[in-house]
Amino acid sequence: MMRLAARSFAHHRTSAVATGLVAAAGTALVTAMAGLLGTGLSAGGDRDFLVRFPLILGGWVLAIVLFAMISTIAVALHGRTNEIAGIRLIGATPSQIRRMVAGETAIVASIAAVPGLIGGQLLGAGLLAGIRRAGLVDEATGYSPGAALPSVATVLMLGAAVAAAWLGSRTIAARSPIDDPTPARMRGGATRIRRIAAGAALAAGLGSSTAVLAVDADDILTTALTGPACVLAAVGSGLLAPELIRAAHRVIAKAPVLRSGPAGHLIARNLATAPERLRPAVTFLTLFIGVAAGTLSMQSIENRHGAAGTDGELMATINYLVVFLIAAFMVIALSNNLIAAIARRHPEFATMHLIGATASQSQRMLVGEAAAAVIISAVTGAFGAFVTTVPFAIVKTGDPLAAFAPLPYALAVVLGAGTTVGVTAAAGRRAVRAAAA
């Protein structure tokens, strides 16, 4: 299997690059948190802050990175259905396919670990410099990550990448090699598992956010509970992307004006017959908007609460850094998945060209699909962020509506929409022109 994994890796460089970029970015984030934790454990008076900060943020980052890795690998594998069906036909079992994919991912993640580890140390040093400038730690505190914790974090990321490959390849490995290789919907067993995982994530998120009601308003535990709640709610909502897409199609079906013109008709047809094409965008956008809007909303509530001093500055630092780091990581992951999903549709664009569709019509179809993904994700992500920050708002201000400050939601949606539509337009233009040629 490892020999087959090495050969497959060599012949699928685009998928390998996409997976490698996500793995490198994830390794950088996780090892940066490990470096700050190592610095905190070796620091004197600054130990408390530099230990709590990476522990709070590191848990959020690891959960998001694992989810992004699973989604990235699943998207990459959908472009290899014919290859995997051929391997199955010559006798490979589903477990052998999954081991092959895990082996490929281990190779890619190991290569990506080197720049990821270097980038993580640079990021950790930069974060500490920013924390020093904010006056949250002593100016004399130097960056001393040590070797143990960053190494453990790197190994942890390698393990997470292999686990993500094993989980992400389950559906495609179990698919019959003589069935339609590109079904529009997942099989029953995989769907049930996905829905159970989504329900568990949503329940855990609601439980974590509700627990804040029993905590003192000035306790740092309010942020430590609400932050993961936003992440869990966003992950659970992202897992329900196929159901959200089908719900959007039902809305479009009842509004003829949304189906007007060739592009509108094609969008409606794609939502009905091939929701998997839109799934990566909806999954990642829901995750990004839910986490970003929820975290920025938490900071807005903190500002209204009037938190001051070291704890207030700590909350602001954590919340803004969460949004910045997650935004940077999600832009990489979202862009990779959009480019891979659009490149996989080359035969579709070629067929559309042969039956008379113009390049501009195909491009408008893609941009329209991206706009639909933005609308679905904005509604779902914003709702999840609001629900999980309401207990935080009640504890901090006594007003549940403080959880819905318009600016945090607008910023999250605009950034996510700009990335999605921009990448879709650029990648779609290149893919459509190549298919027409």
C-alpha cells in the first residue's frame, strides 16, 4: 500500500499541493501555540497569561484544522473516483484504499511539516512580540519554545492528518466500483454517521455555551467556554451542508425569478442534481462565518461589559487573534477546496460548450453558485454564532440581544463572500476557457 501511495502521490500533485498547504498552515498554527505554551512554562511572572492563552486558543485551532483536513481530503478524493473504482476492480478492498489514502496523506503531511514547523516558530515569536507591545507580558520576556512541545505538536498534526485521511476516505472507499462513480448524494450509512456527528457537535456547542450561565461575568472561563461553543456549532452546521443546499433549492424552486435566464436555470439544476459541487464552499464558509462572527461578537459584548485591565486586554487579544488566525487559515483551505472543486468540473464545462453555452454563461453560473453558497452559509453561520453567544451576552450585560451587534456579522460575511466569489471567478474563468479550448 505504501508503494501504491507513493505512486499515487506522484500522479496527483494538485491534490497533494492542496492537502500540503492545509497541513502546513495547520502545523504552523498548532506549533505556534505550542511555542507560546513552552515560553509560558519557562517564564516567571508571565507564566499564568502565557499558559492560559495558548491552551484556550490551541483547542479551537486544533478542532478547526482537523475538520478542514477531513473536508479537503474528501474534496480531493471526489476527483479520483474513476481511479479508485479501477483499483477496486482489480481486487483492492475498502480498507486497502483507505490505507493508501492515509499513506499518501502521511507523505504529504511529513513534507509539509518542515515549513509548517519553521513558520510556526516565526508566528509564535511574532505573536509574543505583539503581546509584549500590548503590555500583557514583561518586555524582557523572550521567546523560548523549547524543543519538546513544538515537536509534540508537529507529531500531533501528523496524526491528525492521517486520521483525517482515514475518516475522509471512508465513503469513497466503500463505494461499489460498478455503480455510478459520481453520485449526487452520499450513501445512507455515511449520511447517518455525518448527521450523528453534526448533532453531537451542535449539542456539545450548546452545552458549552449554556454552561456560561453558571460562571461569574469576570471569569476568563466565560470566554474559554463560549469560544469552543462557537467552533462546535459551526462545525456541526458545516457537516449539514448537503441538507442546507437541498433546503436552498426548495426555496429557489418556489421563486421563479431566481431561476430566470440560462445561468439561473443551470444553478437551480445543479443544486437539485449535484449538491456535492457546492458542498465544499458551504462547509468552509459556514465554519468561517460562524467562528468569526461569534468571536467578534464576544469581543463586542466584552467592550459593552466594560472589561478593563489585564483580563479585559487578555479577552480582546484572544478574540482578535482567534479571528485573524482562523481567517488566514480558512482563506487557504477555502481557496484550495474551491479551486479543486472547479477543476474537477472540466468535463461538465466542455459539454456545456459543445451544446452552445458561452463562456460568460458558464462563468455566471459558477459565480451564482458561489453567491448561493454565501447566502446559505451567512444565514446558518450567523444563526449559530448568535445562539451560542446569547448566554455570554446575558452573563456579561443582562441583554441577550447584545449577542447580535451588526458589525461583527457584517465583517465575517463580507470577508467570506469576497474570498469565495473572488476565487470562484478567477478559477472558473481559467477552467471554462481551458474546457472551451
